[in-house]
Amino acid sequence: MKYRMNCCKGRMRVIAVILFFAVSYAACLAQDPPTWGVLNVSGQDLYSSSNADYWVGQAESASGDSHVSLFASSPGSCTGTAATDISNAVSAFEQWVPTDMTAGVQLVDIAAKWQYYQPDYESEGSGSPFDPCYQTFLQDVVYDYAYYGYKIAFTPTISSGPSWLAVTGECANCLFTGQTSSQNPEGQGTTTVLDMPNIVFNSSLRGYAASFIDDVYKNVVVKQIKLATSNTKTMPDYIRIGISEYGESMYPTPKNVVGSTTEYDDQWWAFDGIAQSGTGLPSTIPTLQSLGSSSCYVGWYPGKSSTSPCTGSTTLAVNETWYSWYYDAVVDAHAWLFYHIRSDDAYSQSIVIVSPGRGVRPGNPSGSDDLYTELSDLSGGSFTSYNTLDTSRWLIRGQMWLPFYDQMVFQLEAPKTGTGHLGYGLSSSSIGSMMVDVSSVSADAHVSYDSGPVMDASNVCTPGDTTSTGNVSITPAPSTSTYYQVPASGYTESNNSGTTYNPWEWSSVRWIHYVTANSNGGLSILGESTGENPFIGALSGSTYLTGMKDVVNMAGACKLVGLLWAFDEQLQPTTSYADIKEYSCVINNYATYASCPVE
């Protein structure tokens, strides 16, 4: 099954028009112009000087969650003070649209946040009104960038769910919570709940999310692109998908803050009523009860005990089976998003999986790989490693890219009928152009990012990473013929060049480049900078500040098709970071920067 073609062999036309670097070979380099972009644009309010996207959203906390639109003075229209506020926000970002285009920026990412678009419970459902003021805001953003000829990446941000999801009668526990109220993600205190829709295990919430995506895509994004281009363009160039708190392709951060102490205790995300009972679970995810007799997997998670809950199975075997189910579930959530956008919304261009960090990978100094090592350690019932920023966190988040993309393809193509694991029945041609967004390019050029591998701008991709000479080999290869199961003895990495070709020592961009190059058919990669960088690297105390040059060099060496810079307002004067002048110089002088300004 080869549903994607190598660029030197004639990649699908929808990709060819936007390629920055070749996916596999240097021979493509001269054929494809750079695609430079900005991420999460929305401008600054002219009066408060705060990011307009978040500034507009502050109306939610000011107004409360009543059964009226949070921004409009009356449901169905945008008038009064709210209309003035939206107009100010629109005017703020509009000053950057021509400036960025003149500088050489060609691509823009526009995010629509569910919590702002559909803030009230009474507006829930595809046939009910959505917030007219936030719609107006998005319409202006999309129209302006499409009118100026930008390529558009659209991100439907379902991770920021509206608060009414917590009170719907369709689910007993529809937010991402753990077994107790103290288990809340990413910096949330014990009394704070993150409004993050559990579209992994809750079928009803998938339906609500689909209604939001359909409305904002069809009635805002597509409509405004057509209007701005007189129907010469009918859809965005990319749609980016992810479900974590930052819109990335994994479970939320398994972090719990108790007082001033950060803890990582057994933060698995599979203990709401639906995940445990199986009632209301999407049909594409098997129940825990189906994994073993006597429902022995219910209430279990790796590390809970050194004693197996299932008769005749070792604790390690139970951990492996449970984790395969857990991992398949988060992959399935993204497969569902992909399927819905491709089929229900008839979107035919590039769908991008947002994948940050290195995550779980082989080459661990212990001699095994992260996955098998961690599951083996947890078979002893030990929670020790949960309380550190190590691979337990990546394991719990499902941040394992080696089989992720091929596993998604398998679940998309698996038949919709049958028993056990059910798929989506999508054809290879319908899957089309799947891509990956490596959303951690800046972090890779930051030497203090991780205490282990050398994470700096010198840790770039090399030709030997992916050539047929076999400088590095990982077995078993991801399967595209079965639902994922943890390999019985883990993954094995071998190389012929020492640590230079040991994935454990690689930056995340280098590792994901390797994985995508070896995935089924090969995948193109976008890159994403976290911003807040000087033009060149500089030491501040003991911390290395990543330079714009370092980020661009890493993107080039790893043959990314484009680079998004976050966030657009950080490029605009006045700023203490590298600004639009430096970015423009890089864009127009790639790949030599001798004449570019230095801060």
C-alpha cells in the first residue's frame, strides 16, 4: 500500500505546490521553493496590548457562562460593546497581514477555539446558533489572509472545550480526569478542572466536537476562502489535528500540582466511567472487558501491582496488553478526526498530525527501549519513575511516534464491519496526503531542553539516518496489517556508527524525520518554532537561547516542507526577540545569512 509518493517521483499535486524541502533526496531541493509561515496569528488589541485571541476570550471570565452568547449582546447577532471589541481586535491583526506578506511569509495558521465559538450549553448542536461575534472575528481573519494570497493552515482547537461539556447528560465524566479529583493535567490545582473534551473514550463528545468542526470549517473557513478568492480556491491548504492541552497528538500532560509540589503519580487517562464500563465507548475501541476473562483489566494500569490481575498471565504480559489498548485508543481518536474531516467535510488536501518531542523510542542506555524498559519496571508495581520528567511521562501520554502514523493508516483502512476492533473503511486514495507537524524545532536547538542527549542545533538530520545503507535499523518495523500490540521483547535498535546514529541521542526533529521517512509511503514534515528566540544563539546565565538561525538550519537539514514561527505577535515591533526584519532576511537569503542583521 503506497498511498503517498516520494517527491522526486511525482508527489501528489496537492503537496507539490507547497513543498519547502524534499522529503527524501537532495535532488528535490532545487525544485521546491521555501514555504515560510507564522503560527496562531490574531494580532494585539490596540488598547490593551495583549494577544487578541486571548484578549477576546477574556470576555468569557468577565461575563460568566450564562445561557446567552458570551460575546454578543443578543444571541444571533454581534452588536453593542462586543461588536466594538471584535472590531478593535480585527483592526489589530490586519496591520500585520500585508507586512508579513511583504517580508516573505507565505503560510499562516489560523486556529478556531471551541470554547469561544460555541460557549453556551443552549448553543450546543449543529442546528443551534454559534457565537456571532467570534464568528465575525474568524471570518475577518480568514478572509484577509486568503485575499492576500496566503496558504492557510486551519486548526480546529477542540482541546479548549466549552465549560458546558461538564454538565451534559450524555456522559458521566466527560472531562479528562483521573481516578480522583486531585488528578488534573498541566499545572491545574486540585480544585481546578481543565475543560478538555474526552473524545478518546466518549462517543457522544465526538459528536459534539464534529458539530463544532463542521460549522466552523464550512460556514467560516471555506466560505471566506471562496469569497476572498472569487472561488479560485475552495479550501485551506492544511488542517492540523491534535487533542492534548496544546492541540498535539497525544494524551494531556500527566502532571498534578499539589500545593507547591509537582507529582506524576499514576496519571493514566482511562478511568472515567465510559472507559471503564465500555458503555458509550466509540465502536472503534474495544472494551476493557473484552481484553480478558472475568474483566480482569478493569481498574488496572501498568504499575498498579506486581501481581497480575489475570489468571495465567504474567504482570508484564498484562501491562503490554493494557498499554496496547490504551495506545490504540489515542491513535483512534486522531484516526476519527482524520476520517471525519476527510469524509464528512469532504476535505481533500493535507491533514497534519501535530507531533512534539522525541517521546518513547529505542536506544535507551539500559540496552532496551523506553517502552519495554518502562513496562518491565512497572511490572514490579513501582511508581518511583512517575515522579520524574522521564519516559514514564511520555509513555502515559502515548507519545510514541514509531508506530503512530502507520497505526493510524491501518485503523483508517480497517473495515467498518466485523467483530472486535472496528475501523473506518477509508480507501487508500481517500487517505491521501497525511503529514506530520514537528512542533518542537526550537526546543531541539536548546541545550537545556533535556539533561540527557545533546539537544542543540548540531543534532541535525544526516543523510545516513534514512539511506538504504542501514546506518541505523529498528526492529520490528511498525506493522500496517494488524492493530498495534506491544512487541513481546520490545524494539531493538542497531547501528554501525556509535551514538551518532543512536536514536536515543537524537533531537525530536531528527527522530521524527527518521520515523516518517520509514513509514508506509513516506510522510512530509512541517516544522514549528516555539518563538521567543533571538536572531542568533546567546548564553544568558546557564541557559542557551535558541537562535532563529539555529532553528532554520535544523529545519533545512531535516528537510521540512515548511516552517511555522510562533507566535506572529512576537515578531512584530516592539519586541525583545528576533523580529520580522530578521525573519524576512532569513526568508529572502536562505540558506546563507551573512548579510542578515544581528541583534
